[in-house]
Amino acid sequence: MDTKGLHRFSHFSCRTQKVVTSSTWEGLLIEQSTLSADTKGSEPDTWWVDICDATEEEVSTVCQALSIHPLTAEDIATREPREKIEAFRNYYLISFQTLLPSDDQKSSRSLKASSSIPGSAGFYILVFKNATVTFSPSGCHHIARVRDRIRRTQDTHLVSSDWICYALIDEIIDEFEPYMRAAEREADAIEDQVFIARVDDVKALIPQLDSLRKSITQLIRCLTGKYDVLSGFVKRCQAKDRNPMFPEGDLLVYLGDVQDHLVTTLTSLSHFDEIVGRSQSNFLAQLSVNNIRLSYDVNAVLSKVTILATIFVPLHMVTGLFGMNVEVPGQDVNNLGWFFGIVGCMCAFVVVCCLLAKRMRLL
């Protein structure tokens, strides 16, 4: 049996801090009604409903029950990847892309920025006056962590639907922190190896540099969209003709803190990208210098080989003539005088040519 399917619909009460789960929307309404009957009170309650991996039919059912605009239902059902904020008459929608770490990254104690950034999925937050509805993908832990954060909150009056939205945004952005730290460690390690790495090490580091720069670029692209959405959200909250559904007061301070955190992260990633780019340029320049030096050494050796070949070619011609059907000097003599004389002349010719080439700095 799929145990995850039994808890795809969950209801969280900020007053009682209890979670009610069900496998269907109708079952959740029944469970929530029973719980509300058992815990009646005059204190206003802020509730939070989360639907995990909702199908198109379930999205349609929930949207009809909560009077959600058809455009919002379409974005959620089609998993609209564009990050944005939209305001409607009785709620506002924030659409974010959140990271979904793989099983290997979950079990690994340390992350490598050069490894591929995990996949992303749409996370949709609908904020009403006293309620929050989220559509989350399976594999993310934002829901459980924000609920634990609510339980640890000392001032329960601070917890509202807008505060839950802020906490979810903060949690989604914090998900990028380990990858940013991993990129920082790798960038610092590579920068230290610029001037101490050998030629073979430099060749091995070039693919690592390319992978790290690709990962940093991907992180910057993911966070830039969130910064644009958050900046627009804060500006629209501060506008004079703002939507009455938007938060105000102290919550703007919280949103500003998240915005500052996001700016700091983006600035750090840009700095790491500059470090990696500079290291990559230095490595490529070092490879270019090594290739030029190697080419010079090869040309020097080839030039010496050419000089030696020029010296030995005439000797090869002479010995080739002796191998033909011609009269060889001293062939009628019964001693080896002529032979050693010819060999001596050849050796003297080689020595004289080598000395001349040495004097002319050709060898």
C-alpha cells in the first residue's frame, strides 16, 4: 500500500497545532469538522491545508470548494513553472520553484556544487484572510519544517496566513543555502590550486571548473526569479493603493529580511562566479603557455634532427654508390687500408659538419 497517498491532504490548525490527514478532500473535510466540534472556542483560528501531488481533478474540486479563480486552478493543474505573484479578490497566489534533492543527495553528508543541481518542482501558495492553501510536490520538507517552526513560536498571535506564507518563502530560499556553501568551498579550493597545480592536474581541473560554473549559473538563475517575485511583492505591499489582501505592518519587516538574505546570497554567488571565471582564465592561460613551451621544445628537437639528417644524407648516397655495379677504390688490394680510409673520411666529414653546425648554433 502507498502510505504517502494516505496523507496527501493535510489540515493544520495554528490554534490547536494539530494535523489532520486524509487521502481525499472529502475525507479531510469530515476529519476537520470532527476536530472542530471537539475543540470549540472563541479564539479565532488560522488554518492551513496542504495538498501533495494534486491531480487535475483534485485541483478542480479544491478550487471549486474555496472559490479559487479558474486561472489559478489552471496554473496549478498544469504545473506552471513561471514564478510569479497574482492578487485576486479574496486571496493572492505566489508561485515558486523549489528544489527536490535526489536520494543520493539526501543520504550524502556533504554536497558538491560541481554535481548537478537537483530538479525543481512547482510550489503554489494561496493566502486567504485566515487561511493558507498550498499545493506541494512530494519529496520536499517545507511543510513539516514550517509546522515545527510554528510550534516553536512563542507569540502565537503573530502566526497568521501571511506569516505562514513568509515562513514558506523563507524555507524555500534556505533550501539553496547548502549548495551555495558547497560552491564557496569548491571555488576557494580551486583558487588555491591555480599556481601550484601541475600540467596534468590542470587538465583534470578544467572539466571540474566547467561543471562548477554551470552549477553556479543555474543557482543564480533560480534565485533571480525569486528575487524579482519577492521584490515585486514587497513593492505592491508598500504601495498606497495596495490590495487589501496583501500583508502590512511587521510582516513587511520579515519579508524585507528574506529579501536581504536573497540579495546576499545572489551577491555571494556572483562573487564565486567571478572567482571561478578568473581561475578558469588562469588555468587556460597556463595551459597555453605550457603548450607554447612544448611546441618550442619540439621545434628545437626537430631542427636538430633535420641538421643531422642533412649531414648523413650525402654519406648515404656514397655508400649507396658503392653497393652498385661500379669499381670500388682499393678493391684489388689485399688489405683493409682503403676501407678504413673511406670510413675515416666519412667520420671526419661528420665531425667537421657537426662542429660547423655547433659554431652556427644549429645544434
